Amino acid sequence: MDVLKPHKPGIVALSREISTLPGITGCNITLIEIDKKVENVKITVEGSDINFEKLNALVEDNGGTIHSVDKVSAGKKGPKIVEEAEYLPRNPSLR
């Protein structure tokens, strides 16, 4: 998720708080850009039963806004992992 958030809480505290939500088994936050008053971060969460409404509420309660959800994977747990397919534009000049 692309998220705009204030400097406080920091990414360590926010990731710990996100990790406590039911259904989430892990959280990764990467700082993308820092400005005078805000930070742009990429948040990646994993889990078997993620409740997006609760996740969004937690981000908003900490002063953040989810700008976009850029990737989602879903399926049944098993030996096969759903991997991202390579995108090739139809127009060969754009490859």
C-alpha cells in the first residue's frame, strides 16, 4: 500500500501496531520519501485473513492515508505460491 503519514509514529512503532491486528502475520514498511511534515511509505502486510477496514482504520488513527493498494495476492494455502506475472505491452515499441 502507498501511504502518506506524519513523522510520528515512526515506521517501527507503526509496523509493530499493524502486526498486532488479527489475521496479520507480518508487516514491512519502507520509507519512500520524506518531506517537512509527512512521509510517503510503502506498507506490505501478510496474513491469512486480513481485514482491510481494520487496517485502514489503524492507519487513519495514526494520522495516515492509504493512497493506493498496488498489489494483492489471494488463494488457498498450499505448496504453490502465486507469483507476479511479467507484463509485456502489446505494442513492441513499448517493450
